[in-house]
Amino acid sequence: MQYPNQFATTTGSLVAEQNRVLRNTYMMLAMTMIPTVIGAFIGVSINFSFMMLHPVMGSLMMFGAMMGLLFAVTALRDSAWGILALLCFTLVAGIFLGPMLQFALHLRNGAQLIGLSAGGTGLIFFSLATIATVTRKDFSFMGKFLFIGLILLVIASLANMFFAIPALSLTISAIAVLIFSAYIMFDISRIVQGGETNYVMATMSLYLDIYNIFVNLLNLLMAFSGERD
């Protein structure tokens, strides 16, 4: 039989553990921005002419590299090597921003658009993270819908690699911003509710949400506000 004081102690321990995971996740998430920015600077200086000439092959190579690193992070998540693998993943993710950043910087207001996209991404993250953390509401009910939406989004993105329809690309980007914004609340809710206890995996999930929001938001801003010479 569990007495009230024992129950309170157990509940307090669970809350403390969840808060610890959330705190470590936010700290690690802040750390991942450093290799991402370094990688982005490296990516801007790299010649991606092969990817420009063979966009489908280049995109598939990028996807394969990212998936390989994701598997490495997952396999090493319970050790210090998992942190190193995560930081390597974010460095490579930053490098792969190169082609998009190069294109943006060729616009007259490209630097402005990159700043707006970064600011918009930060605003979305902090707003939704605050809602999920303060309310401590369980958003797990969104899991199935988000997963189905993500699968459809991936299929549409792969199809558009071959068809290259501008309108479809913009639609995909708009939907992606909505889906990954919802994923922020879902992923933080999992930490708050105790569904995710590994801060390396929690950080990776939130990083992917932020990364995808930034990329798709920048794509939309370039399409609607880009000023070409």
C-alpha cells in the first residue's frame, strides 16, 4: 500500500526528473546552434555546382548523409558519444544549408530574409515551447495526425524533386512550417509528460523541428519577398 506522503514523494521525483530532462534538452539545443552556424559559414563558401547540375542526386545524397548521422545519434544516445554524434549531425546540417543560403545571398535583400527567417523561427519556437511547458498539457493526441502528415509531406517532397513545380514547392513549405510547429508542442509535451527521458533524443527532435521551420520559412520568404537584381 502506498501512503499519501510516499505518493507525493514519488510524484515529486518524477516532476524533478522531467524538469531535469527539459533543462538539459534546452541547454543542449542551445549548444547545437554553434556547430550549425559554423557549418552554415562553411557551406556558404563551398562550391555546390554538382548539386546544381544534378539536383535530384544531390538531394538524395544529402538525405542519405543526414539519415546515416541520425542513426548514429540514435545508436549512441545513452553515451557521451551520442552528444558528439549530435553535434556532428548539426555541423553537417549547417553545411547542407549552403546551397539555399548561397541562393538567398544572391538576392538584394537576401541577408535580411535570412535574418527574418531565423527571427521568425525563434519566435515560433519560444511561443510554442512556452505554451507546452507552462500549460503542461498533453499533446500526445496529435502524434498520429502529425506522423501521417509528415509521411505525406516526404512523399510530396520526393515527387517534387522530379516535377519541380514552384506552386507545389511553396505549398509543401507552408504545410511543413505548420507541421513542424505542431511537432514542437508535441515533442516538448512528451518531455513534460515523461514520455521522453533521453535528452539527446529530445534535443535531436526539437532541433529537426527548428531546422525544418527555418528552411521552409526561408523558402517562402525568398519566393514572396526576394528582390532580384
